[in-house]
Amino acid sequence: MTEETIKPLSEPVYNHAHGRLLLPGTRYWPTDMWKSPWSLPTYRRGAAVLAGLITGGAAAAWFVGEIGPRLAPLYAAAEAFALSHDIPAFWISVVWTFIKGAILLLAPLVNALFAVWWERKISAHIQSRLGPMYVGWWHGALQTLADGIKLFLKEDIIPDCADKLVHTLAPIVVVIPAIIVFAPVPFGSGLVFADIDIGTVYVFAVGGVSVMGIIMAGWSSGNKFSLLGGLRSAAQLVSYELPRTFAVLPVIMLAGTLNIAEIASSQAGYWGGFVPRWFIFYPVVGQVAFIVFLIASVAETNRVPFDIPEAESELVAGFNTEYSGMKFALFFLSEFAYVLLSCLLMASFFFGGGAAPLPFLDFLPSWAWFLSKTLLLMFCFLWFRWTFPRFRVDRLMDFNWKFLLPVSLLNIAAGGLLIWLIS
Amino acid sequence: MKNYIDFVADASWNTLKGLWVTLKFLFLPSITVQYPTEKIVPYPRFRGMLAYDAELCIACGMCVRACPSRCIALAKAAPPPAPPPAADGQPAAPAVKAGPKIEWYTIDYGRCNFCGLCEESCPTKPKAVWHSLDYEAVFSTREEMVRRWKRGDGPWGTVKRSADAQPSAISDQIHIQDMPVRK
Amino acid sequence: MTETIIFYMLSAVILLSALGVVLLPGLMHSALCLGLCLAGVAGIFASLGSDFIFAAQILVYVGGIAVLILFVVLLAANASEKMTRQISEAWLPSLLICSAFFWAFLKVTRYFSGLSAQTAPSPSVKAIAALLLGEYAVPFELISIVLLASMTGAVLFGRRKAE
């Protein structure tokens, strides 16, 4: 291994097996390139591309944020037009609800497209490899679409000794709550589908309905391993719902409301002019609540290190062994929808969803800040996946009942103490 | 109680250390070589596909005897005819220059195990048979695996395409790197 | 008008799934129909405007109790595979007795009925909280003691016998 890092050839070469002209950039990698990555021109180029993407994204967000309020008169004009043509206001609100519902339906679907690609890229770079590079124009951007089309076209296999009706209904029972759970969650200030007063309870309640779907999936597949996988998964999900809900209680106590949009907006303002009033910055209570909620959310969504029920080498993929094609895609979609939900909830509860971190940064619209906080938290989910080994199932339960639950209960008491000290 | 707190603190610290390691690796460059568009040039003593130079070979047969897989075969060329004896008064005819000493030479790449013994035993300088740096030895049929050199063929010989077809020269055979300096 | 349609649709779901609970031969199917029935009841609560009870019903009943029943059915040996006939021989006398009970319930509940469905939920969390922790604090604490006792009893009974 020589001292110079790159030695490209001077003339193009032919590959006699393929008969194609190859790129002249044939190179070989000295193993100590990691000691000085900035000396590699491709590394510098990649960093410049990343910086350009972030700046470009921020500029695009600012631009869209500026033209948004200028479009509001269009909606008012459309509404006046409809009213003048004797359409009752009731139907206008129905149409508007349907449009909002269609946009809300898109949220988990578009998220699945992006999140799967991002997960593959991040996991690849953590493992020093490249991830999807080929499909799509840039770094495999359309890879998820291609995989989705493949899953769509696969044959739908139902095992012979399976209960056909329950087997078909199980993915539906898992996926529908995963979509309707986004109703009270804000995507920015004022961007809520259903601004209901019990948003938090609704989210946790509807999330619990998916557990029934997983048990249905495990039982109806007709083999013992799927049943065991389904039961283990259901036990894990039901157990980890407790610390998750208790971790949010101090936040609810500090905010004084269950409405998620109001919890997010009650964190506006800055202490001393530059520290944002986010709940994560409240001494001890905020940080403990955030960590417990984060760990419990990772467990709730069946991600590593808590993915005993569905990991490839455990119980042959657990409850989704016997699912192929679109049904498997629905389970996958629901997992990523719940990851997005957990990240949105964390951004609303703990990071002031929509509020800029520093006072002078609020030229970016609230949905852009919300999105960036959500993406950062989703990165944490992906980061945990490739750092930790999997929990054994009894250690998983121990971790919940002997650590997370007592800590979250003590946190509630500490939250009460904090409120008493503040007032 | 103290054990519990110690355990939790120890576990948290190790978790954070693990997360830091993973984060560092996220920002280090990837070591993937994206194969058809990027290729690795091996180290100089890499034993790739065999190449042969008919001009230098002295047809000693050391490579045939050294090969453990018996993949080399050769036939010596007949020596050039001796010039006619000088007649009285006529100047002696100049001796015919000897051409390559080899009639034909074949290597069966299906049998070659890339051990390098033929290269080691070749007495010429530079060597007449040597391992190039080519690792893309791809063949479609068994017949293609046997290469034959006659006078004037390039370093990669000719190959029989089918049982009755004439063997054709593979003229665009350039491999992934230049010919390295032969030892 | 839409309130009436919604009420009848939800009632149809509740009644059909309740019939499914008692009439379906497989135990798993009955348990799943129970979950559907409880979700329908939550829908009735939502249509009456009490938002917190709707969410609490789904959280507790569908997400907790129905899942618990499914666990019990699956963990008990062979319970999920038994398919038994659900209609007994003496169906006519039992039908008459049930109709008598139903007529009695109807007379009692007709006195209290007449609530109309609402299109918007009336926020009730603060009111419920004030009641629970103010006026009805003692029953609240008693309920929590009962729950604690049942949890302790469950753990005690579930332990392996000390050798």
C-alpha cells in the first residue's frame, strides 16, 4: 500500500466480459483513508452536496412559507363562489374535510417512501457501505418505489390451515389505526386535522387497537411460531404502553391541557431571550420524561433493540411470517407510520413543535421546524437500530417493569414537585 | 438500591459510548467499490490470469513440468533448414534467422489453479509466461477456456469458438491495467 | 339527520357483533367480535359528545380488556381450536325469558332516553377531573385500592409454588 491515496489510470479500459467502456476512475482504497477522510475529494464533494441540500431545503421551505398566506384569499374566494351558487355551507365543510383527510392519508404513505430510503442509507453509512445507489437518479431515491411495486405484484399466499377471514382482516386492523391516529397530531401551527381536546388520549387509545391486529395475525397464520411471535409482540406492546403514557403525564401537567397542538404552542417563548421554553429543558423532569418516552416508543414500534417479534432470525420473522405481497407491505407501512407518529409526538411534547430554537431563526415556517425536529428524532430511531443488539424477551420485560415503569412514576411525582416549586 | 443505581449508571454510560462509535462511523467514508464502474487494481505480485509471449519463449518445457494441474502443453518449432553448402567460388549463403522456437502453446484456464509455479520456473528474462493482474477471467463455454498461441499472437492467444469454426483472434482484449513490468 | 344514520349504523355494528360473540362457534372469533362490539359502544359515546369517555373506552376496553381476553384464550391449552355448537336444545324457553328481561329493561331505560347525538364533542376532561378528585375522591381512592388488591392477587396466584 503506497502513500498516495488515489491512482487513477490515464486511459479508459475495456472490460472484455461486458464489452463496455468503463470509467477511467479505477481506484483502490488504502485502509488508512479513515484517518484523514477530508483528503479524499469524493468525501469533500459529498459534504458539499449535503450542505447544499440542507441550505436548499431551508430556502425552499422559507419560500413556500412566504407564499402560503398569500394563497388564503384563494380559498375564501372559492368558498364565496360556492356559497353564491346555493351550495349549503355543510357540504362545503364536508368537501374540505375530505380534502384534509386525503392529505392526512398521504402522510404515512409518503413517510414510508422516504423513511425506508433514509433508513437504508443511514444504516449503510453506519456500516461503511453505500446503500441503494442504482434505482432513481440520485443515490437510489426511487428504490422504495420499486420495492413497493414489487410487493404489490407478488402473489398473495394464504396458508392452508390458516383462518382465511381473520388472516385477511389482520393487516387491515393493524393499518387503519396507524392512519387515523394522525388526526389530532399537528404538522405545524394551525395544521391539525382534528383539533380535539383529548388528542393525547385518542392517540394512545387508537395505538392500542393495533395490538389486536397483531394477535389476530399471529393466531390466524396457523403455525405455532407465528402464534408465539404474535403473543410476544402483543405482550411487549401492551407492557410498554404504560411507561409511554406515564412519561407524557408531567408534560400534560406542565401544559395544563391534553390537546397536542396546545401543548406544542404552550412551549413558545424564550428564557433569557435565547433558551427556548421547551419541556425537554425543564430540570430533570423534562429529560427523564423524554428518555423514557423515547425508549418506550422504540419498543412500541417493534424496532431494534426491541424487535424480538419480527426480526428475521427470530421465530422466522414472527407474526408476519405467513404474509406475502401487499399484506406484508401493510404491516411494514404501519410500523413506519407509528415511527413517524412517535417522532411527531416527541417533537410536539418535548421540542416545542414548530418553534424555532433561537429567536432570530423564525423566518422558516413552523412546519419546516416541525419537520426537521421529526427527521432528527427519526434519525435517532435509525441510529439505535444499528448500535444495539437485540434484547432477550425476558430481559425486555424486566427492563420495562423494573426500570422504565418505576422511573416514569417517580418522574410524575417529580413533575408535581417542580410545578409546586415553580408556582 | 445502590446496586440498582450503579447498574443503571454503568449501562447508560456504555450505551452512550456505543452510540458515539456508531455516529463516528456514520461520517467516515464508505469502503464500497461499486463494481462494474469502479475496479480495484490488485497489488503487484497478484497472480491473475496467465499471459504468454511467443517471441520470448525458448520452448524449454519447464512450465509444462512445473504445472501441478497439467494445464500447459506446447510443441517446439522445427529448426530452420540449414543453408546449402557453399559451392566453389560462390560466397556462403547467409544463415536463415531463427524465428520463434515455439510451434504452438496452449493453456487450459479451466485447470489453472493460479499457483505461479510456471512463472517461477520460466528461465527467460523477462519471463515468457507470467501472471497478469487480471481477475476478470469470465468464460461462457468450456472451449473458450483453452487458449492457444501461435507465432504472432498477442499475449492472450486465440480461442476455439466451436468445434468446426476457425479459431479467431481476440483482438480487443485489453485487460484492466497495463502490462506490468515483468520480472 | 346524519346523527340518526350514525346512531343506527353504530347500533347495527354493536348488535351484530354481540350476536357474533354468543353465536360463533370458535372462541377466537367470539373474542374478536367482542372487541368490535366495545369499539362500537365507544362510537356511541363519541356521537353523544363525551369525547373523553370515547377515548377511555377504546384505551381500556379494546386496547386492554379485549387484548386480555385474547391472551387468556390463546394461552389456555387448545381453547382457540375448539369449535362447539352455540345454540342449545332449550332455545325457545330461554328466548322467552330473555324477551321478558328485555321488555323490563326497555321500560326502565325509556325513562332516561331522549339524549340527542351531537356533531361536535363537548370538552369534558376538566369537568370529569374536577369531579373525580373533588367530590368523588373517596370512591376514586377505593377503586384504586380494589385494583391494587386484584393486581396483587393475580401476581400471588400466578407465582410458582415455593418448593
